[in-house]
Amino acid sequence: ILVQTIRYWVKDTSCLHLLRFFLYEYCNSVITLTRSVSRNQNKRFFLFLYNSYVWECESIFVFLRNQSSHLRSTSYGAFLARIYFYRKSEHFVKVFTKHFRVILWFFKDPFLHYVRYQGKWILASRGTFLMMTKLKYYFVNFWQCTFSLWVQPRRIYTNQSSNQPIDFMGFLLSVRLNTCVVRSHMLENSFLIDNGIKKFETLVPIMPLVGSLSKAKFCNVLGHPISKPAWADLSDSDIIRRFGRMCRNLSHYYSGSSKKGSLYRIKYILRLSCARTLARKHR
């Protein structure tokens, strides 16, 4: 019965082979009662169970995203269970139509973006602050009733990207309103039209990076470069190679930032710190 249930639930062959691998590897620890199943000894197994459970909760976001787009999401195509997912989608429609009539506009045109990274969930959508706050409690109640997932609402923060940037994966994400002046000329008259355009910006968090460099003894707390005493005993080529690798890694990671001024400042700190480290060595 268990095998039939799993085969009915998971239609993807790769997921079945992965599940068979985990069950075969940890079958002794599961069957034998005398052996305790420790989280430290079975990290991969617990990670698989955690991701499977989280996927159940995330399926609602995939459903909402597919509702707003005619193109299917290709990144999840190989991992979603088709039959089980479509039946759950029908259940979502019935539940939300019955209990959440106030936010039906959200499902018609959600403009939804969802990201999960290192235990943090970020859900971005357009709407007023009050509407997003209500939507937060709707999702909390839905997860509790459907998945028995008890989430504390106070741990979910609602931020307006236009007023307060979001710190995510080392970037500061924000939406700014930029004014564009367009001159329109009609016959003998000319007009100046101000158009407000919302622009998504990815900024380099200069203060956290300066703090990290200060802890690593590349600069002081104010961002002034200093020598690296721990590297003064290395050869000149090793010192230059290490500083160059740090500059290249930072340049590659923050190459997609909207404004490069903060990145240039960090590179300036590293280069001057490299020069002072070499000068300290040859003093």
C-alpha cells in the first residue's frame, strides 16, 4: 500500500529513484527501534523530508503564479507531481472562492514573485500595505488549516519596497520612482511632460561590507584602509593574489548592481589595503 501510494503521489521517475535511495540507505535506522534516528547522523534524510514538506506549502505559490501567466514554470516542471498538483489546485480554487472572496482580485492578476533562500521566504506582490498585511494573515490561517503548519504572524514582516529596501542575498532590493522629463513638440507649441517610472534597483550594502572588512582587519570602522598584519609574512605574489581574488569575487557577485559607486569604494579599500600590507612587509 505504501508503494502504491508513493507511486500515485510522485509521478516523476527521478523522485522515485531518489526516494528509493534514501529508504534503502536508512532502512536499518527506520526499522530498528533500538537505534535512535539522530538529526546529525541523517542530515540528508531530514533535508529530504524538510524539502518535501516545504514543497507542500509552496505549491500554492506555484499555482498562483501559473494563474497569472500563460507560460508554465519550467524550473519546477521536473519535480512537480502532475495529477496530485492539479487536484490540489482545484481544491485551492474551491477553498479561496468560498472563504476568501475579499481577495479574489489577487488571484486574477497576482503579479506574484516568490523566493526561498536559507530558511527565509520572500513573497513580493503589488498592493497597498493594508492589503498585504491582511494577505499575510490569510496565508497563515490557510497554512494552519490545510497543512497544519503553525506559523507565528509576528515573524512575518511586511515591507514596502518603495520606502524600505529589503536585504536579500547580500543585496539591497528596492523600487524607486524615477522622474523622466519628455519634451513634446506639437506645431508651434512645446510641452514638458513628467513621467514617473518605477525602477527596480539592486544596491550594494556598503555599511555591512565595510563592517565585515573591518572585522577582517582590512580597514577601520570608518572604512579607512589599513594593512593586513596576518598576511605580512607571506610572499608578495601571495599577498597580491589573495587581494586580487577578493576583488574579482566581489566584482563578479555584485556586477548586477544598479549603482557601482559602493562597489568601487570596496575595491578601493582592498587595493589600498594591499598596498599598505606590502609596504608594511618591506618596511
